[in-house]
Amino acid sequence: MSDSEHDWLRPAEQDETETVIDADTAQGDPQVAETVAKIKSLRQSIDNVDTAIVSLLAERFKYTSQVGVLKARAGFAPADYKREDYQIERLHRIAVDAGLDPDIAEMYREFVVTEAKRRHKRIADAGGDPGILDVFA
Amino acid sequence: MSDSEHDWLRPAEQDETETVIDADTAQGDPQVAETVAKIKSLRQSIDNVDTAIVSLLAERFKYTSQVGVLKARAGFAPADYKREDYQIERLHRIAVDAGLDPDIAEMYREFVVTEAKRRHKRIADAGGDPGILDVFA
């Protein structure tokens, strides 16, 4: 699906049946056209950031899959609360330094740690053999 | 908090009062010591990935904050479902290419879009002026 039409911009606060600002309307109003162009440019940057983050998440889950296999084979538990405390403190600090709301960093951490643990448990239940899970764990 | 002690590794399946594998136990068993060393190395890589992702999230929320201000000033709605469909399809494709479970990419997308929308709405409610929100929005 293309993002190139401008009909994805809807004016707010028009009861429930929001109308759509299409390319013609945008062309007709130079100020609207400028806003639309700025939003498009920002969205391209957002998409580039998402590409980088999804690629990094792929690497992260490869690492945690390896940790899951090592833990399961050694009989270690999937959860590790000291490690989590360490990560919470660390990511909070990095977020503040980077100008990010630390709540966002904590939501990110919870999301990846919860998913990693869930996958660790599946690996452990399978006797330490990630099997088909290895591809996506 | 340091991650350097080995007491963060607990054997699984020992009722609720899990005992802890400390540095001495790990030293005493070469195989356990090797597993612990491997996990530590992987965790360092995981931490490096998290540093990169949190830094990128900081940039992402700066961009979406700018989009929020532009939308609010122009009277556009915070939500944009065509844009979301585009992102869902795009991130699914990138995840598969990267060897990441597409469900993880979709969870990531939901998390950032939900937060961005919530912040857009706050900006809109404040009349397009991000004010104090600008720092973290």
C-alpha cells in the first residue's frame, strides 16, 4: 500500500464520520500542502528508524534464543530478577541521557523481556532444543 | 547494580524457593562456569542492542512529537488508519527478511504507535503546543 496519496490525513473533531483531506484539497491550500509535505518527510525518517529497530530486534532475539538454550540445557530458570533490576536501572539512565521519557524505555524493556522469557520457557519445555523455534525465538 | 556476580543464575524447577548458583558453585563445575561465561557474553551483546534501540526510540519520539504538533495545528486527527496499514505490511516484510517473528515486529509497532497517538492527543488537547511535553513526547 502506498502512502503517497494524501487522503490519509483526516481533520479532527468532526463527529464520528471524519472526512478526509485528499490530494486536491491539499493542493488547493498552500499551508495544508506544506504541512502535508513536512509530515511525509518526518514519516520517512520514522520508517527508517523502524527499519533499524526491527533489524536490531531480530539480532536481540537471536541472542536471547541462545541464552534460552544455554539456560535450559544447564537447568537454569527462564526468569532472572537481578538481571531485570540491572536492566531497568540501566535503560532508565540511557533514556534520560537520550532525551526519551524513561517510561517508554521501561515499556520497551518489559515487552522484550516478557517475550524473551516466554520463548525461554518454550525452549526449556522442549528440553533445551529450540527446534523449529530457533528460527524465530 | 552489577551483573558481575553469578548469583543471578537459579536452577529451574526447585519448587518456589529456588536456590541460587553463586560464583563458587560455578567455579567448582567447569561446565557450569563455561555456560555462565557464554551467557554473560551474550548479555553484553543484548545490552549493546538495547542501548542502540533506546537511542533510536528517542529519535523516533522526537519525530512523532513533531508530527503531533503539525497535525494538531492543522486540525488533523491523531489516528491515521491508512498509515497504520502501511506500517503493518512494511514491518511484517522487514521482520521476515531479518529472521524475526513478524508477531514481534507487530507488537513493537503497536507499542510505539499507541504511545505516539496518546502523545499526539495530549498535544492536540493542549492546542498544538507541546509545552512541557516536548521534552519527552
